[in-house]
Amino acid sequence: MKRSCLALLSMLMLIGASLAMADGDPNIQLAGAPHDGYVVTGNSWDFTTSTGSGNPCTVGITNDANCVFTNGSGTTWSSLIFTITGNDNSPVTCSVSFKGFSTCGSNDSGNVITYSGGLGISAGEFPGDDFQVVLKGWSPGTNFAVNAIPSGVPEPSSLLMLGSGLLGVCGMLRRRFAKVS
């Protein structure tokens, strides 16, 4: 029941976005997906659209009829950067109807689109973390190289510095309370 509602909601968002973008400009949209997709085990991958519109895409030698991806990297992605080659249509637009990101934008030449803000995309731990790339108006054969930026994790030296600072504060407090007693 929950998956059915999620699928219906995703389809309604896609239909609404399609109607809003009826001007024919190439558009890329990230949307939620109610089923598992191609599992990305690293932080980068690429895919090609054979038709330029609709959802079929080819990842390596795998054809994916829905262009659905699952984060299998083990880390949360805080942003996605799409570098686009082989597209003759312009200008390029992007849109978001996915809980993971709140903004998207492209560079002046329209060959790089960045999704960021929001919660990011977790590592496929929960149903609904899969996402679909919806393409509209691209040249057939357009290639999308995707670079996923992992969420920041403090490096060990930063944690060591934080820990030593906390120990110093505890030592000062201990001396202060020892003098009062």
C-alpha cells in the first residue's frame, strides 16, 4: 500500500513537471523511484540516452528502461554533478521533485548540471531512496557523466584535536572544583 501511494505520487509529480516544461528545452529532472534501480557502487558513473527523451538509458552495457539508480556506495551523497556531452539542443534546464535535493542549476554553457541542498541521497538503506533521472528534449546519444559528492566526514586529525580540547576543558574544570572543596 505504501509503495503504491509512493508510486502514484511520483507519477503525478512527473506528469505535473512535464506539463510545466512544455517549451521543448532539454530538461533533466530527479524524481523519487518506488523500486530498485541500477546499483552505483562508487561515487561516479555515466549513462547515455538513446532516444533523447523518455526514460530509457544505457549504463555501461546495461539497458535500464526506467533510468533508475540506487546509491550502493555506502556513503550519503550531498550533491550530484552531471557533466553532459553530445547534446546539440539548448538551453538546458533542470528541476527537482525528489526529497534528496532542494536546488539544481547549470553552468552558462549548459554542459554541467548540479543538484545540491537538502538531505542528499543515502546509501539505499530505506525504500524510496532510489531515484529516477527523467530526460526530455536531449539529442539522441547524449552522454551524462555523474559525479556524486559524499557528505563531509571529519578526518581523524580533526577528531583528535576536538578530543584533546575536551580533555583540556575537563582538566580545568577538575582543578577549579578541587580548589573549591
